[in-house]
Amino acid sequence: MKNVVVVGSQWGDEGKGKIVDWLSSEADVVIRFQGGHNAGHTLVIDGITYKLRLLPSGIVRKNKISIIGNGVVVDPWALLDEIDEIKSKGVEINQKNLIISEAANLILPFHKEMDEIREDTAGKAKIGTTRRGIGPAYEDKVGRRSIRVMDLISEENLDNRLETVLMHHNAIRKGLGKKLFYKDELKKNLLKIAPQILKYSQPVWKKINEYKNKGKKILFEGAQGVLLDVDHGTYPFVTSSNTVASSAATGSGCGPNSINYVLGITKAYTTRVGEGPFPTELLDKTGEELGERGKEFGTVTSRKRRCGWFDGVLVRQTIKISGIDGIALTKLDVLDELDEIKICVAYKLNGREIDYLPAAVDDQLKVKPIYKTFRGWKSSTKGIKDINKLPQNAKNYILELEKFIETKISAISTSPERNDTILIEDPFKI
């Protein structure tokens, strides 16, 4: 039995949805372990497009169990809307194939409003959040005042928990001159949807242990990317959770010995949504071309992604931080028409060359990329399933990339279709 963690090795949007869906054909259980409905996965299956935000990618496959772990923050209204949306496309969702951790924390309306207030008043210091309340919800979790799924069981307990959390939020809102939230209205709205949420609720740690004892294969699905990790990313331009592979254990309720392989999803170039440092960003025709060919618009927000050359320094760094065993290289076909392709192999900072991204945001904004240039292959790689059929220059690029990041390439994706994948190493069978 092998249990695999999938994480993004860049700033997210690496194509994790397709790879997780592809891997889930071998998995029995798929678990989301962090983030919220700010992270989107787009799957294209038999011509049907599924846009998932909270639901694990395994939900679109029959006979798979999908789990939303305790490390996820859940907007219950958004989740129910998403369930209805996916059901409308012919996917069956019930208590047998979807489980929500009873310990998952809820995103409430005042979290979303607080997110919007902060972004609107931050000026140049804005982070570029998705304004969905993720950060404020995680703050309440750490502050021990949040509402969890289990709190929906008891009206008396919910009443007490709401009183605690509103005491905090209304004090801030009053100071900002915003309208106050009232407990009774919130309680009424939560109790109205409580049965629809609670029917999926179970102690996830217990279920994971049960699946392990039965020899089930578990796939842990990360959201965003390692460079958005609250500890290891480009802070403060990060998300509010730990996106590294080790958080799969804490965000679901199992020990680190449950993880056997870490697969890092890695785009063949680099993109970023929102504000923050981006050393290899291209603000020219090539950057526009990458965005157009790669259809670089956010699944959740439809925001245009910033595009740039592959940053080998950053990917090598996230590989070390997250313990990545192999990478799945995605969107290789987006590079097909370029005359030349570049990989960032070092930075220059204050006149000296460095081989890592420094922790201070001021330095991150100042570093200049040092590139190695490769000839393009000027022919289509779309849909190729055999590595030997790739153009020679494409193989040269892949081999050089693999050598630089010091990690093997386990798979190569050559189109959004799940079967258009070159499998070099199966994480479940190593």
C-alpha cells in the first residue's frame, strides 16, 4: 500500500486537479487537507468541465471516497452550492462517498466581509486575496473562537460559540464603523442548513485509520502551492494555511508515517495570481502569449494570472522544503510555439549571485533572475503519451530542468485531458 500527497511546487494553478483526478483512478480515498473555496481545480472529463473548489477531485469518479479534512475551512453555503452544481452534471454525491471532518472550521458571512474590508483599505499593502473569508476564518481557528462543523449539532452550544466569536468581530466592526452582526439571525441561518452539512460529518481521523487497516490507497490533495505557505512562502503575500506536504498529516488526522510519496505538481513555466514577488515575471509579448496559450485565468476568481519563465531556483527550494519525491510537469504544450525558452538558474541580489529566494520580502522584490536559454522545439507536443515521441529539444529542456531541480520527473502532462499524460513513475507503485 502506498499513500501519496500531491502539492503544488509553485504559487498554485499548476494543474493539480487533472493530476489528482488521474491518480485517483488508482486511489481508494481522496482527502483535501487545507485551504478553502479560494482554491479551484478544473477537471475536463469526457468533454465535461468540472470546476471544484471545496470538493476533492475524487468526487467525480465512481467508487471513490472523498474527504474534507479538519485542516480545511468550509463555507457551508458555498459547499452546498458546489454539491448541487456537481450533482447537476450527473455526479452522485452522498454520505457514502463524501465525508466532512466534524472538526473542520466554518467560514461565516462576517469572515468574508472582513476579508473585503482589509483588502479595500490596505492600499499598496494589499495581498490580493480571493475575498472569500479564508484568512479571517483561520485567524478565528487559531484564536480558539471559531465555529466548527460539530458545533451545529447543539443549538445551545452554537449559541455560546456565536456569542464568543461575535464579541470579537463586532468590537472590530464597531471601531471601523461597520454594521454589527446579530447572533440570532446567524444562528437561524446556520441551523437551517445544519442537517445538510451534518449528514456528511464524521470523525475523519478514525475513518483514515480504518482505511489504512484495510489497505486502502489514500491520496492527499493539497490546494494552492508551497510558495503560498504561511511559513515558507513569499510572506506576507501568502495564504493563511500550511500548504507543504507535511500538513497533509495534521490537516486530516494521521501520522507522518502515513505518507509514502510526495508528488509536486510543477508547471513548465511559472504563474502567479494576486500581489507579491515574482522574479521571472514577463511583462512583454512572451508573457501575454503564455497567458493566452495556457488559458491562464483563475478557476475561482477568473482573475488573469501573471506569467513568466520557469524558476528553477524556487522549485528546487520548494522541493527541499516539502520533501517532494518527484514532480509531474504540466502544460508542456504551452511552450510549443516559442523560439527560445529560459530557465532561471540563480538570482542576483545587491551585486552578488545567490542560489535561493531570501526570506525578506524586500529582498524577494529586488532579486534579478539569471537565465539559461534553450532552443524551442516549434512543434506540437499536445496529447503525446510516449516520452520518446517528444521533440528532441523538448526532451533536452525536460532533462536539463530535472537535473537542475535535483528531483526526478514522474509524469508529464501534455493537455488538459486526463489521459494525455506521460507516466514515467507511478507514485502508488514505487
